[in-house]
Amino acid sequence: MLYVAVLLVFVNIFHLVVPQRSPTISYISQEKVVNIGGTVELECTVQYAEDYSVIWLKTNPENPSDQLFISSGTNQIVPGNRYSVRYEDAKGTYVLTISKLQEIDAGLYECQIITGPASKLKANVWVYVRLPPVISDNSTRSVIASSGSTVDLHCYASGYPPPRISWRRENNELLPTGGSVYIGSRFTIFNITKDDRGTYYCVADNGVGRGSRRNIGIEVEFRPFVTIERPRYGQALQYDQILECHVEAFPSPSIVWIKDGVQLNDNQHYQISIYPTADEFTDTTLRIITAEKRQYGFYTCKAINKLGSHEKVIEFFETPNVICPPACGVDLYRSAATTKMPMQLYSVLIILAAIAGIYL
């Protein structure tokens, strides 16, 4: 009995001399990168924490007051069945499981041990959710620029891992900077020309999903450029001829035909046609009707827009023979028919006379 009493006294003295150990967090999971819709497990191993509350929460580093308390011990605080907590006694580990991961589940998770009214221990682990890239609305959508200016194209995208931004051109044409691909969120074209216009692709890719792409149209305003099929057209008197002119310009130009300093209009002598053939391309024709001596000479095809003008000169000259085309129409046919009519009429009369002779 004396021995037992001595032993109890010794144990009490030991507790008085040796203080109770403080709780610690000995392990926290490393950062996790998981797929959307997947499951993640976060581990927090504690020691000497039997008499303390161990809490899991999601916190916002930019706003510490923005916190979502998930569990205390093994008791779940957040409603719903996507969260669960279990305690593995052998390791002293609290395991937080989040299933059916969503984009909002990405963030910083914290394991806490509350040691007093104003004191706590904590350890953090980041959770990243793989997300396909999404191109932001503040990226460039389209551009209209003047020839010779500098154009900046911007493309921003969200997603995890952070997407890589690349630039391409329609039909894999060469970029103004050289090469078929440019890497970077900002693409700059210096001293832009009309040859740089067209569709450009901003492509965001991070290996998740099929990536994202935005088409960016670039229109370049440039002064008109006039071309002609032939510098000289000939035709005989009293026959039609058509002069042709092609214009490339943006914005759309005004097109005029001029002879001897006078702008021509539709009348009994001239017919002007203007029609677009493709984006930024326009064709125009001048039909000279029943050519007269005074209509021979030099004609100017001129195109004008806000950036300038351009013109080409075409010569119309007299020929001894009829040029076909365009003088292959009704008028020429009628002329030929008139010439042949006497012979045709003579043949008909001979046939009629022969028939009459048979019956006489």
C-alpha cells in the first residue's frame, strides 16, 4: 500500500514538473491540380491536438475576411454531399474530400487548430482546377486602320494551367511580322498595308479541352488603285465599244469617266456601269454607243476616296474594220442581214418561178 501511495505521489509530481505538450501541425498536403468534375483529398496531420478543435476552411488571400468554414473535427459545417471529412486515428490525420469539383472549388484551403480565444495554428494548401481556356471579352474583335499606321491586337484568356496565346492568319498565310505563328498576348503590325488586311486568329491553348479561338478581322483603308485590261481600244465608225477599268480601294471609292476634262454621264452616247466584284474590288465599264468621230480620243477612269485618288488613261481610236466583240450584237446582225437580203430575195423568186412553171 505504501508503494502505491508513493507511485501516485510521483505521478502527480511528474505532471506538475513536465508541462502538457502544445499541439502542432506536422503535415499538410502539397498543392493539388485536378480536373473539373473530379475528386480531391486534402490531408492535415496533427499531434497533441486531442483537446483542441481542428478546422478545415477555404480562405481568400486577397480578402482574409472572406472565409468558408467547411468542418470542425469530423463534423461537416457546409451543407451538401460534395464535402466529407474523416479522421485517421493511426496517423492523426484529418482528410477533407471534395467531389464533383467545380470551378469555384479552386483556391486556398486552410487547416487550423484553435489553441485559444485569439490564437491558432494553421497550414495552407492550394487547389487548382484544370479549366479549358476562355478568351476574354476585352480582347480585340475587329480593327479598321489606315494604311501606314500601327495596329495593336490584344488577346487575353483565362483557364488553368494559364493558356498560351498564339496568332495565326487565315489559310496559314505569312504574318506581317514573318513566319506563320506568333506567340504572345499582344501582336503588333507596324506600317500596315492593304496586303495585311484579312482574318487573323487568336488561339488560346493550355492542353485542357480543344482550346479556344477568336477570329479578328482587319480592314485597312487605302487609296484607290486603278488597273486596266488594255491601254488602247479600236472600233469602226457607227459601232459600239466597251472600255474596262478595275478599281481596288477601301472605303468604297467614287468612280468617274472623263474625256477632254469633262465628266461623262449616261446619255445617248455613253453608258456607264459600276459593280462590285468582291470585297474592296469594283469593276466599271464605259460603253461608247454608235461611235462618232468626236468620240475618238483619250478617256480617263478615275477613282476617289478619302485617302486619295488614282486614275488610268485609255485611248479609243478609229479602225477601218469592225471589231468584234463588242460589235457582234443586234445592230451588226441587222446590218449583215440587210446586206444579204437582195440575194435571199432573188433565190426565193427563182424558186417561186420554178413552182409556177410546173403548174403552167
